[in-house]
Amino acid sequence: MNLLQAWVATPGATALGWTLVHSLWEGALAALFLAAALRGMRSAPARYAASCAALVLLAAGFAFTFAREMPAPAHVAVQPTVAHRIPGPPAGLGDPSEAAPRGSLGYLPWLAPLWMAGVLAFQLRGVAAWMGARRLRGTGVCVPPGLWRARLDQLVQRARISRRVVLLESCLAEVPVVIGYLRPVILLPVGLLAGLPAAQVEALLLHELVHIRRHDYLVNLVQMFVEGLLFYHPAVWWMSAVIRAERENCCDDVVVATQGDAYGYASALAALEERRAVAGDAVLASTGGSLVKRIRRLLAQPEGPRAGLTPVFSAVLLTVTLVGAMAAYQTRPPAAAAAPQLVPVAAPAAVPQPAPAPAPAAPVQVAQVQPPVRSASPGEAPRADASQASPLGTPYRKWLNEDVAYIITDAERAAFKALPSDAEREHFIQQFWERRDPTPGTAENEFKEEHYRRIAYANEHFSPASGSLSGLPGWKTDRGRIYITFGPPDEIDSHPSGGAYQRPPAEGGGTTTTVPFEQWRYRYIQNIGTNVIIEFVDPSGTGEYRMTSDPMEKDALAGGANAMRTGATVQMVGSNGVQLSVPLDRYSDHQVSVSVRIVAAGGRVVNEFENPVQGQVAFSRFLAVAPGSYRLSVAVKDMTAGTVASDVIPLEVK
Amino acid sequence: MLVVISSYMASELPRPTDAELEILTVLWSRGPSTVRDVHEAVAVRKPTQYTTVLKMLQIMAEKGLVRRNEKQRAHIYEAARPREWTQRQLAGDLLQRAFNGSAKSLMMGALSARKASKEELSELRRLLEEYEKGTR
């Protein structure tokens, strides 16, 4: 204790005490300036740079003030008399005005050891975080399948990152995270790769890669250090929170600019949050709602009042500023009190100068159409310029509804319909193809040529025989639509005459008789996924294949009256699970296999398993399912008798 | 002391060691797998003998951490409990929790460290649905 008292009596402790008091109003001022600057800023990189600048300024101001406060020889002479009057307990941190009564230094130097203890605690927290992160990247991890490792390497190259990035699946991470700066590792929660559509996984990977490219891990380390240094200041925590939020926004923007699908990305984030909610324990309180804000921002919906400074916070900051400044004035000779003001005066000049925004990784290809078109209702001729306006003529209507029906975006369609004259329509069509030209500047437009080739191919090959009911042209059939939209599949498994078909286990296994069907396999479709299999059936045998998402539909035996049903029932249990029960009493002691598959509305398989059972009255299983709509397919295969019963149950989890 | 007590509170199943956790992760990632599959996945990260993996899987089957399906010639192993369950079991470890809790502030995650509440989740769904209705 004596040692501490002796140390507190040193000029260094006094200087530190003053620095802490001054930093209160310095920080408050910097926060006010930042808040004012942010009101005028929309772009995430600018807001991020401004907040970072404010935080750096605050830390620099702290160092600068301390340097100024450090003893000039005159102060040293005063010190001893002050030190003798120091009584016992230290003052609370939160009340600087009390700690520095008029005309004496009082408790002020005691702020220094308290502050140091706080800094120590916060920096220890930082060390613990670092150790925890190190542990996480080495425990409970495994390499993902090679396909994904290769995909990551591609993304790393596209993002122009020179460091080697390692992708691992982790059973401890709840969301995708980046750990490490020099040797960055991306951890994905195990099961995510299989549980989300490939395009969404890619969007999430891209988000993490943008963090790596922006050196966010390093910046965050520095940020945590400053937080620990100025831990007592609410302005620091506020700035830090702004930096964190804008950092995510910056990454979100790059992902959307690169992939061009804000909705898909927003869904991926929401799906991630839902997975986490299902996995972990309940969350009690809700404040802030950062993800809701982010998704609002992604979908560009009006956000209500801009989240700048709330009036209460502003008032608190102002009070702190005034109290700090007054305390400084009353206890210091005027000259010295005026000096630290140099720091915040520099603030307004430095804060609103954001560093140039980092350019997105790749230019956006599609989203160039202006939104105001939504005001005109579809089909209605716009009133804009009545003298020149002409209705949508036949060739243009055909262009819209036949030529590009499958590839035009909703925004483009609306924009086209809103155009008043043929000249503008011509121009739009030209622009439409140019936007998609893979080699702009050349005479050829490979995209356009390929598109019309696909239409011709579809009309030639997919037009049903004359006996078909609808007599659709080839491009309008399901196969035509898929062919024109996604191009030729990588593989076609065609069974034009149906016949015997070896069912894979997921469809119940065994052999059955089918109507004619085709399976098209695409190795990769952007925004949909890898290894996409699309099945078409032709129940009428006329060559008019229909797309189906039910693998049982080609089964000539199933469907209709003679289909065997499993009698399975599904019951909601709690908010995120269902209890599946399949009666098995009719199989007595036969060897039975129960296969279950749950497919979400978007077509992704959420859960799939096969269970051998013997001699049981019923099979029941609890299935954890996140809220949403699904189709649950159950098949019970009697291994002994060779029969199969199946059911498809629509599932609505709320 | 607390750590020791809490690790046995979660259940009758023993808490997996780090090495066991790695194998479980492979099984959760790949689904039911043969020893060869598991060995292949583990060996990419660090050189491991096939027999080591086999031995570990046998021990884990004895402990009840994994289930063995002996129907086919190559035995198929499957994690006995879902990942979420084991995650909760591990979260009972206070030391682990303290580490992971503070580590979150350091890591760059796609989501904030704080989980969303039920209300926020339904708000998210509403936003997405509205957007979908607005454009399609």
C-alpha cells in the first residue's frame, strides 16, 4: 500500500489523472463530430473510415495529452505538498468533478492506478480471446470435401488474396468465422456445406474472404487494444460498435456487388441465424437487432429514422464535455487548460475525410436497371408522354414474352413495359444484349447467339408429338424452359420407353416399372447449386415431358388407387421439431427399411436418412427442423417381401 | 474445480477428447462413414495411421460416442449424438465457455456474436417474404 501511495504521489500519476479527465471531453467531442459527420454519409466504406479515424484520433489525443501533462519542472516543485494531503480511499471513476475539487489535485492521481487495473483486465481479456481463437482453429475441425476446397481456391483467386486461406469445418463454430491474420482460417459450422444451397454457401465464404482482403482481423486487434486502453469512455464503445457494424456492411456490399443477388444473400444470413437458433439454447433479451438492420439494408428498405445519435446520448455527451472542461478550467492555470483543446479542434478536419472506398471485387452485371418503373402497373401503358407514347407492338411483345421470357429479370421486364416509344424499346433491347455480352466491344455477342441457338434447339427437340393435349411449342415445354435457362445439361439419363428402373435407396430402393422419364444433371448452376438433378416425366407417353420434383412420380405402380401408403404421421413438437411416426405392425417380423427425406421449399435436402428396422410395431423419430415449408417423403421397404410403400407429406413448421 | 464438476453434469456420455472430437466432426460432416473415409479426411490435415483411426473408432464405439453398423462387410460408423447435443454438452465446460466467449470478439464472423431473439427471427422472415412478394 505504501508503495502504491508513493507511486500515486509521482508526477506521472498526476499527469495520467489529468489525461484521463481531459480524455472525457476530448472523446465526447470526437463522438459528437463523428455523429454529425455520419449523418451526412450513406456509403458503408465512408462511414467505416470516418469511425476508424475518430477512434485513432481519440487514442492519439490521449497520448498527446499525456505528453503535454507530463511534468514540466515547475509542477514537480508543487507535487510533494500535494502528496502529503492524500488520504485513504480512491475516488470512483465515474465522477471526475468530485475527484478534482477546486484548487487542489485531491483524489485525482488515484485515477491512474484504477485506470491501470482496468487496462490490465481488458488486455487480459484480449489475450484470452486470442488463446480461445487459437484453440478453436485446432479443435473439433476437419477438412471439407475436396470440391469445396477447390471452390474456395477459385474464390480466393477471384478476390485477389495472396495469402493462403484454409477452409475447415468446425463442430464448435456456430457461424462462419475467420481466425488469424497471417495464416487465415475460415471455419464453417459442420453441416453448413450440405445444409445450404451452394450459391448461399459461396456468398458466405465470399463475405469471409472480403474480411481477409480488407485486413479486418488486424484492424480488429488494434481496435480491441484501443478499447482496452480507453475502456472507461462510452464514446469509445459507441465508435467501436459503429466500426463493427459498418465493417459487416462493407463486406455485405462487396458480396452483393460480386454475386448480384441481394435476396439470396439475405436469405443465407437469415438461414444461418435460424440454424444457430435451433442449435443453441434460447436467447433471453433482445436489443439492437443488428442482423435485422443489415438485412433491411441489403434489401434496401426504408429504415425509419436514421440511427445517428439519440437525443439522450447527445445530452449525456454534452454534459460530460462541459463537466470535464469546467473541471479542467477550475483546477488548472488558464494557459495549461487551453492547451489540450488543440486536439479536438483538429477533429472536424480529420473526421469527414474518409479513405477512398475499396472497389468491389467484380462489376455488377445485371442490376443496372433503374427502379422507378415499379410505379406503373404491369401491362398498363405509361402516361408519361402521351404524344409519343405507342402501345407495346407485336414484335416487341413477342420479344418480351417469347425471346427473352426466361432470362429477363423482373426489374428489366417492368422497365421495358414502361418504355413509351419503339425507339426506346429498340435501344433497350440493344442494351439488354450488350449487358450480357461476355466480350463487350466485339461485333459478336456470344450470349445472344447461344440464347437463340438454345431456343431453336428446344423447338426442334422438345416439341411433343401431334397427339399431345396442349401442342405446346418446344420452347414452352418444361424441358425447353430448363434448356434455354440453364443450357445443355452435363448429363442426360433418358428412359424414353420407361420400363424397369432400379430405384436408389432414397426413393425406396428395389425395382419398379416407370413411365418414360428423363433425368438431367447439371454439375453446377449459379445461384442454385452443384450437382443439380432435374427430372421430367411423360405420363401420357406423348413426348410432352413435365418437370417433377417428386421422384415417385415416374413410378407407374405408385400413384392412383393401387399405391401403397405407409400411414406415416407427423406431429409438431415444440417450435422447431416434428415427431415422425410410421406404423410397422403390418410387416410383423420382416426386415424393413425406413427411408426419410425432407426437402425444403427451395429444393434443398434438409435431412435424409435410412434406417433398418425389424420386428417393431412402429418407427418413430424426432426430427429437428427449422421453421419453413418442407416436403417430407417416407418410404418403407419390406426387404423380405420386396414391397415398397411411400408417402409424401407436406410440412409447415412455424 | 468448477470445470471438473460441470463436465459431468451434462449427461452420462463422457465428454469427447480433442482427438475424438475431430473424428466426430468428420462423421457429422460426411455422415455415416467407413474407417477408410474417416482416415482419409483426418489424414489430409495431419498424417495419421489407418490403424490409429480404427482403434479410436473402436474405443469411441465402446464409450457410446459412435454407433457401428455391421450389416455390410466394411463397418460403417455414425455419430451417436447430433452435433447440437455435443455442442451443448461442451458448452457446460466453463473454461471453454469463457475462452469461446471472449474469442468471439476477436473473430470475424458473418453474424454478430449475439444471437437473434425469436422476435428478430420472425421479423427477418417477414422482411424476406415481403421482399419476395414485392418482386415476383
